[in-house]
Amino acid sequence: MIPIAMPALIVVLTFLLLMGLSLITVACFDHVARFVRVRVLHGASGEAETGERAYAEDSAIIGSLGMSLSQPAGSAPVRVEGYALPEAFYYHQGHAWVAPRSPDTAVIGVDEFASKLIGEPSSIKLPRVGEPCMQGGKGWTLSRNARKLDMLFPLDGEVVAINESVLANPETLSREPYGAGWLMVVKSRNLKQNLRNLLRGNIAKRWMEESAAELRTAFSGKMGLVFQDGGLPEGGLADRFATTDWRKFAGRVFMHEPE
């Protein structure tokens, strides 16, 4: 009986050993799968956090829209033809800037070319919160004396906040166009695509050079009116245009049909 029982015992022990190995293998695979899953999720979360952090750094927007222009310590802002052109922002050819705050929201304002041109506005007309906007569509109006400057939306989406402070104190726009003079916040489902249609870097610099050249041409022979001592553009140049010339210039440089 012993010779017969031994093979059966060996078979049973072998079976139990194989079952144990199978259970250990399954447990190991499950542990590895959980580890990989955690690492992947952690990596994705890290990438998302990094992306949002990059948006925040890229936009140079500080706090809850208190807004200040971010510049490395000890460095001067980049200037093109005398106009400040923060490299962290995106620019629409109609002279609006865009500063992303998250993957689907961005702050909008006007660049220094526009703010210098119109000077200290007497009024600013902004869209209402909840109003839809379309990239390249009519956005807002800056007014000074008899001059009006209609500007275009740089993004698609919906206006979710406006700067009430700049409406009450329009002079803020001329003093801090990239900071406290911001205009509105827009939520956009197409933000990533919209940003691809905007200007940045060397392309933005060349565009600003072209706009400055247009302004110089408009005042050819009267350059003393355009630049102050020290080479910085003079504010409020819109007042010095004849009415017809202003409409043509504004339509051409700010990309909309003259009135």
C-alpha cells in the first residue's frame, strides 16, 4: 500500500504546490498592476498639476485678479519700439493680450500700444458677464473725448468676470495695461486652439514693430508728436488724428471695418 500511496501523495503535494505558486503569481501580478496604476495616475495628476502650474506661471497673473506683471528680479520689461511687450502673454493682432489662468479660462486686456494710443480713457464699455464672445468678433470700446476705439475679442467663449475697478477708474488702463488695468475673464472651451491663433515671441515683436511703423507713417513729418524725450511713445495720440484719418487708421491697425 505504501508504494501505491506515495505516488498519490506526491501528486497531491505537487497539485498543492502548483496551486500555491499560482496564487502567489496572481497576487504578485495584482500588486504590480496596482503599483503601475497608482504610478500612472500619480504621473497623470502630476502632469495636470504641472500643466496648470505652467499656465499660472505663463500668464503672470497674481492672486485673485489683483494682477501684477511678473518680471524676473532686476530685469527690465521687453520693449519693442518703446512699447512694453511682456513675453509671457499672447497677443491678438487687434492689440489685445491674453493671459491663461487655467486650461479653460484666461484674462484679457489691451496692450500698451492701444493704451498709449487712446491715452487716458474717459470711459470703457465692456460686455456683460455671461455674454458670449467670438475670436475676432466685436469686443469692447475705449473712448476719449471724441475718439472711440473698438477692439476685438481675442478668444471664443463666455465672459465670466469683468474688472469693475477699471470701469470706475478708466485711467488705470493707461497706467497699468498689463496689470490692474485688465478688462475681463473669459471661459473658453477652445482656449488651446484659440491660443494657437495668437502671437508670441519673435512673431509678436515683428507685429508690434509693424504697428509702430504704421503710427510713424501716419505722423510722417511730425515725429515730435509721436515720441517724447527718451524715446517712449507719447500717450493720447488718438486726439491728434483728423476724424477721417483716425477711422481709417483704427480700422486698419485694430482689424475692423472703419465706421
